[in-house]
Amino acid sequence: MAWLHITAPGRGATPTVRSWCGCGRDLFAAGQARALALIADHDHHRTTCPQRADDRSAAA
């Protein structure tokens, strides 16, 4: 399992992102540029994580 939690408060506040995965990944980013980079990295991780590949194989 992989989770992404995004907090994007109103104007003038700092957005935050946290990325978790069952493989042990637990990353946090604050600020618009870093948050966007972590969102993109999380998306990439979902396609390359060896544990998620095992989960998909077991479900098939």
C-alpha cells in the first residue's frame, strides 16, 4: 500500500505532503516546490516499489 497525504491550506499558508508506503518509505515535504516534487516522486514510487509489485502479482 502507498498513501499520499496533501495539506493545502488557504492563500499565504505553506502546503505540506507526506508519502508513506508499506515498504518503509516515509517522506515529508513542506513548501510548494518541494510538495510538488514529492507528489511526482510518490507517483513514480508507486510504479517502481518492489513490494507493490509483489502485491499486484498476488492479486492476479
